[in-house]
Amino acid sequence: MITASTRLVALLGHPVGHSLSPRMQNAAFAALALDWAYVALDVPPKRLEEAVRGLAAAGFAGANVTAPHKLAVAKLVDTEAPSVNTLVFRDGRIEGTSTDAAILEGLETEHPVVLGEGGAAQAFLQALPHARSFARRGEWPPDVGDADLVVNATAARDEVLVELRAGQTLVDLPYPASATARAARDAGVRVLDGHDVLVAQGTASFELWTGLSAPVDVMRAVLEF
């Protein structure tokens, strides 16, 4: 139950009804007995700046930002990142960062490829400055023949965008699993799917807001249904 003392965190996107972040983050708060709550807010692009300033004024602890706002919000807050998915409201400042590429921690790659051109793709390209980039409004179809890591940061769910082989790794952002991810698994490819990506970025965001270690097992378990 939300009370006057509850610390609030929001998700800003358009739409947001499909997001599993509220389920995951609220389970994490409950697991640590924190009087915190995570709420999803559907914010159209023309109201984004108003919403961000409003959350800060209302005393929110922070926010996540999802499509289509990740690039636009970076221009409204304190950040050097081209794409922002996490806000922290602290000492009168709105600090922006991206945890989208947290899934890469521990992965070694010499020849990465990033598919897409939106906010998440930009976050991965910043984390992988040596990556080749493919987008429908640029170079397409993708050439992944010598890639050791492929990041699908598009919204495509029903189309197999690339055919991968065993020995390659796919990081696939959509959830539930896209046709690209299903085909990759059938081919013996290591696949980190949208739930894996969500847990990784959600864990990093949780720790930025609270300063506490996230209960990763709890966050992952609530997505397995």
C-alpha cells in the first residue's frame, strides 16, 4: 500500500501497459522490505518534459524511461549519454544514465554487431564503440558473418532478422522471445533474451535508486511465468 512516506519510482513510456518492470521492481522492493513503489505512467512525447519536471517536483526518487523517450529525455537531464533509461532525482538535480547495456557485463566480444537505431541501440553502441551498426534506414540487411556478438535492439518480433550459427551470441531485447531469438536457439546459438536484458538493466537501476544490492534472484523469478 502506498502511503505518504512511500518512496516512488516511475516508468515513463508510451505505451507502458506491456512492461514487466513494475512487477519486477515492486517484487524487489518487497523482498528487501522497502517502503518503495514503482508505478507505470503513459506519457505522450509532447508531455515528456512536463512529466520529468513534475516527478522531480513531487519528490520521486527516480524513474525508468522506455520507448519512445530515451533519446529525447537525454536532452532534458544532466547526462553525457546519448540515450537515457534511468533517472535519479537527487539534491535538486535530475541525473540521467543508461543501464540498457548492463547485460554486457562479463561478455567478451571482438566483433560485435548492433541492429537498430533507437534509444536502446544507441546505448549499446556507446558501450560497444567498435561495433558495426545496421538499421533499416541505413545499411541493411545486416552482415553478421564474422560477428561473435549480435545485439537485436529493434522492436521486430515476428521476423527473423539474421540467421546465426553456433559459436555466436545473441542479445535479444524484445520480450517475449522474438522470432530471431527462437531461430537462434534452434541453431545452437547462445541467447540472452529480453528477460535477461530486463533483469540486468533493472538490477542496475534499482541499485542506483536505493544504494542497495538488488535481489536478483527475486527479480528473475517473477518474470518466469
